[in-house]
Amino acid sequence: MNKGELIDAVAEKAGVTKKQADAVLSAALESVIDAVATQEKVTLVGFGSFEARKRKAREGRNPQTGEKMDIPETWVPAFSAGKLFKEKVADK
């Protein structure tokens, strides 16, 4: 499912126009991104949690040359599925 299909499904379930569903979905996603970018944790009960996690510095290899290189420490987004989400997926 892509964003357009998700907008269609939300509009149908909520009984709103596609334009309204797009505006709400876009605002919600933007809010989650902004919060995680500032290292805030966003928890949606039953769905899951979004957070920023620090990835440690490590040594890697250039895939083209095989040469060793240092990969610096960085922040990455992470998602953990909630209990209801996990149960729903496991039942299918």
C-alpha cells in the first residue's frame, strides 16, 4: 500500500474527502517526523512507537574497493510495533 492508497482507505473509513484525509495524514506524519528528529519518542497505543536511536561508530568496508573505512556515530529513526499490531499480524 502506498500513500495514495492509504489516503483512499482513510477517507473511506472516516467518511471524509480524499483531500481532507490527505491533509490530516500529511500533518500527522510531519508531526511524527518533527518529534523524532528532536529525539522525542512518539507512542501510539496499540500501533507502536517511533524514536531516534543512536547508532555507534563502527568500521565498514567500501563495497567497490574493499578498503576499510570508519563509519561515524549517527542518529537513526526506529519503529517498534505495539502489542495489538503484533497480534494482528501474527493472526494472519
